Amino acid sequence: MDKDLGRLLYNYLLEQGMADGLAAYINLFVLVLVVLVLVFFLDILLWKILRAVSVRLARKSKNNFDNFLVAHRVPRYVAHVIPLFILLRFVPVAFEDFDYAEVIALKTIKILFVFLTLVIFRKFFKSVNSYLKTLTQFKDKPIDSYVQVFMIFAWIIGILTIFAIVTDTTVWKFFTALGAASAVVLLIFKDSILGLVASIQVTINDMVRIGDWITFEKYGADGDVVEISLATVKVRNFDMTITTIPTYALISDSFKNWRGMQVSGGRRIKRSLIIRQKSIRFLTEEEVERLKKIQLIEAYITTRSEQIRSHNQDNQINKDLLVNGRNLTNFGVFRKYVTNYMEGHSAINKKMTLMVRQLQPTPQGIPLEIYAFSSDKRWENYEYVMADIFDHLLAALPYFSLELFELPVSAAYIPTTDD
């Protein structure tokens, strides 16, 4: 029936005495033109219907997923499917007298259909990606990597299907041929395969999330992770530059993730004051009385002095020399002062480790290390808290007759006008 309908113009032209070949070409041209015009208007009509329906559904739906489908124009590409099917059904009718052209037309439409399917999948996965990024539980997950993996498999299947259409063979034969050339395939897709394996391991082991602050010295990265894809990880450094790191480097090299600090109760302060050894000495009774005026250690000095005096008297210690018996030292009293000061500081988390300790002597002096945690983990506030603490401690040192180590001026190079 369809073939008879398609040859109406051809038969009419023959009745009018036109040559057979010319009638066939005119019939083909008219049929193709009519069908293309009909398909064009049908495509526009379907698009308008799908757009109106999808927009109405998106407004009524409580789920935002359909909004992303509309935003990525998925209904627009779906509207092309029916016109392509019509063209595929029409080809045998229009090209009845042109077998070779019919084969080419059928293959072309089938290839277009494969490309259209790939585009629809791509737009759909983009919509899924955008939607999942709006959900709290997926904001820090490398969704881009999985979308790229799906699209790689989709493109591989699509390309194999196109080859099968062009060569009039089956897809399985191409898979067999690829098995023989697997080494070449592995070489070509090495980075993608490594990236896929790395993305899976990074996700399963929860090594890196989007938004994590990482430090990767090998690649000069120090900032927040803004994107994790199949092949690369993008890090926005604190100077607002972007560093790109291969995804597989996250499992092959060592890097530092600061997430543990960010989710903990505080950010660590670990810094030392290097005290000159020559300034450390025993305290005389007059100095002990003077230090009692410092409120933070008044109770400590009073109690400790009584304990030391009782011990020395009970053991009949000769105090003509301070080295005999038990004594307070300016360094020890200062260490207690720093401890009390840190325990009373409002910006220090008292529930975490707080310690003031003396480290091993160095050629420069005796390091007195403050080990504590700032309650505020934000970088600028953390630096302010740490500077505020050490400003106070540096200014307090002279009250204990202690000196901070400084490199002698004579050891430094001082340029002259002759240089």
C-alpha cells in the first residue's frame, strides 16, 4: 500500500509520456521534499507539546529533577526521536527505484539515531549530575567521575554500533576484534582506566571530598577541592589559582587532607619560644616576692615556696648557695605562668590537649613549646589567636628575667655603601 502511494506521481508522469528515469528522479525529489517538510513541522509540534507538558510538570512537581531535565533540554532532543523513526520508515518507499541510495540513506538515518541517543544520554546524565549536587549527601561526592564513566561506555557502544551499521556486521564481531587489540586499547585509555580505578578507591575509602582542604606539595596544590572528575582533580589554592592534579595521583602519591582538623573541635597550635640558656637561673627570695604580684601565678608561687621552705628546713639544707636543696627557677615559674595563661584563654579549646613543655636543648637555646588547639578553625581567626598569644608571652618574658634567642647582629651580613 505504501509503495503504491509513493509511486502515484511516478505513474502519472509516465502516463503523460515522460521518460522512465526522469519520472523516477522527479518522484524521488518530490517525495523527499514533502516528507522533510512534514517531518520538520512534526518535530516543531512535538517539541512544543513536550515543552508545555514538561514545564507544567516541573512547576507542579516537588522534586527539582524535572527542572534540570528542562534546563538541559532533554525534552527537546527526545522530540527528534519520532521524526527520525518516520524518516526511517519512509526511506524504502521513496528510494524503491534506487537500491544503492536507499542503503546509504538508511545507514545515515541509523547513524543519526545513534548520535541522537548518545546526546539524550549525555543530557540526561548532566541533569542527574546537576540534581545530585543540590542534595546535601552528594555535594562532596565525585559525581562528575561517574557521569564521565557512563558516557565513556556509552560512546564506546555508540561508536561500535556505528561501525556495525557502516560495515553491515554485528557489534559482537567488533568486540572480538578489540579483544585481539586489547593492548592498544589499554594504551589509548590508560589515563581513563587509572582515573576510573582512582575515583572508585577515593570514593570507597573516603579519601577526598569536594570542599576538602588538601595540601599536595608535589603539584604545588594548597587549597580547596572544587571538582573531582575521571581524569583530574581541581584544587582552588588560597591565592585563587587553580591547580589540576591527575586523579590517580591521589592513590599513588602522598598528600595531606585537612578535613580531620576541620571536623574536629579545634585547630592545633604548635609553636615554640627559644629561651637563651644563660638567662635561666634560680630565683632569690626577693625575686620570688616580686613575682607573687603576678596574679596568674600568685597562688602557685605561695604554695610552692612554702613547700620548698619546709623541705629545706626539714633536711637542714645550707641555703648560702642557691644550688643547694630545692629552689624555684625563673624558667619553671614562667612555664607555669604560660600554662595558666593558656588554660584561661577564651579562644583555646580546653577539652582538647593543652600542654606547655620543655623540649630538648638546641645550640640556640631551650625550646618552650606551646601545644594547644584553637576553638576557631578559620584560618584568619586562627592566625590572629596564635599571634595574640605569642605577643603576650614575648612581652611577659622580661618579667621573669628570661631572654629570647636572637641571632647575633655580628653574624648577619650588613651591606655598606661600598657594596
